[in-house]
Amino acid sequence: MSAYRLKKSISILLITIISSNICAPLLAENLPAGTAIQLRLNQTLSGATAQTGSFVALSVVSDVVINGVTLVKAGAQAEGQVSSAKKAGMIGQPGSVGITVTTVTAVNGTKIPVQAISSAEGDDKMVISIILGLLCIIGFLQKGGEGELNNSQIINARTLSNVEIN
């Protein structure tokens, strides 16, 4: 009787493993192209300190749910890079910073290709700098405002293609 129970247990285990592998594609959900995903920067970026090409970490703001299934959880990691960075210059020229978001991580670890671009430009103080410069030479030394993307800003990304998530 003991050998019978062991065989039965092993049979049930094998059936469960095989059927879960066969049924896995049936349980997968599809994240459609163009799905909106809201993101937030994990740090503040400034044109004065950011370097073009450097890594940027972001977090998903809210769950992405398709057909009642959560495919991307709030807090999931998203990645991008600094696409442009310029320090504020003399004579009131503004600084700027821009980022491009490339991927978001799904609940199963899949990297989902996304597209999002965000940029900010500082205050242009050129006119006031020139006026002050004409009155006093020190006015020409006034810098423009720094471009800054802060970590409270929401960035809207969109998926680039359909992605199957198990």
C-alpha cells in the first residue's frame, strides 16, 4: 500500500509539472503596444551635474492592470539615460537637461521596451544680464537658470510593442 501511495504522489507531481508547463502560455497576459505607464525619477537631475549618456533610475507610479491581472507593479524599476545636459552659461544663457526612458520591469522580471522623453530648461536671463552689463560690467557675469528635472515630476511612458508576460 505504501508503494502505491508513493507512485500516486509521484504521478500527481509529474502531471502538475507537465500541465503547468503546457498551460503556461495560456496563462500569459499580453501587455499591448501603446499602454501608458506613469514614472517618477528616483533623483533630481540638473544640467549642471548630469552627464550625457549616464544611467537614470525611475520608478513606476501605479500598477498597470490588464484584464484584472497586474503586469507591472507600482514601485517597479524603470531605466533610461541622460540624452542632453547643458550647464547654465554667462550672459544669462539657460542650462538644460533631458532624459530618454527605455525600459520598465514587469512582475516576472521581463524588461518592457518603452518610450518617454522629458526635458527642462532653466530661466533665460540674457536680457537682464545685458542690461545690467551695460550699466555695470558685472552684469555680463550673471548666469542663466539651471535646467532641472526633479523627483516629484511624473513622466508618461508608452510601451513600444506587445509584450507577453507570464
